[in-house]
Amino acid sequence: MWLLMFIGGFTTCYLLIVLGTKRKVVGSLRIDRSDPEDGPYLFLTLSKEISELARKPFVILRVELKERHPHK
């Protein structure tokens, strides 16, 4: 019985955390490592105004690993 309560509590907390952080995502950080001779390129895309984000102590970004032009 206690095992079922533990699993139910763990699942509930996990879902609340995932859904809560998904709403607070303010943009994405795309990392492009298509050029092996140079370091990775970073691209920031925001869904909110910079003035709104500047007042916050931290923000949550979605990280995307994409290669635009792969080199061989």
C-alpha cells in the first residue's frame, strides 16, 4: 500500500513540475555545431520583451541542438 502511495505522490509531483516549468519558458537557445573548425554558434529567440525579462532574477529557456549546414 505504501509503495502505491509513494509512486502516486512521485508521479503527481513530477507532472506538476513539468507543467509548471513549461508555462514559464520564455524562449529558446539554439546551439549550432555545424562548423567543426569553429566553436558552436548560439542563437537566442525570445517570446517576451527584453524589458520584461530584465526584471526577473532568472529565466527558463528551451535548448535546441540543430545543425543548419552540416560540413563533412
